[in-house]
Amino acid sequence: MFSSIGWGEIVVLALAALFVFGPDRLPDLTQQAAAGLRRLRSAMTGIRGQLDQELGEDIDRLRALRQYHPRTLVREHLLADDTQSGRLG
């Protein structure tokens, strides 16, 4: 999720949060943020489970649509011949 953020940026953000909120409020804010993320994650899990229940067998057909993603199409149809013949390397 945060693959573009390095350790240096994380340290700078942590120090900025420490200066803005202070050492007294920062632990409470991090606990509240963690609790919010847990609630969000459980809600997303519930939504995914409900979708699986409602759609049933149709979910497999929807997942099959992933084969039409542009990146997948390029990989399969444009680059497959090059990699099989050894021209791409």
C-alpha cells in the first residue's frame, strides 16, 4: 500500500506528528487510528462476505473478467510470442 514511501519519509512524518500533537496526545491518536483501521478492515471483510453470499455462482463469472484487464491482454497476446521465440530477453 505504501510502497512509494520510504523509511526516511516515515521518520519525517512521525517527527512532524510528534511536534504537532505533542508527546502526550500522540499515543492516544495512534490507538484511535489503529482502532479505526481495524473497524474498516472488518467492515471490508463483511462486505466481501456479503457479496460472495449474494452473488453466489455469479462471482466466478465476474472474477473471470480479470482476463480482460489491459495489462493481462498485453502480457498474453503481445509479449507471449516474443518470450516463446527467445527474441525478448
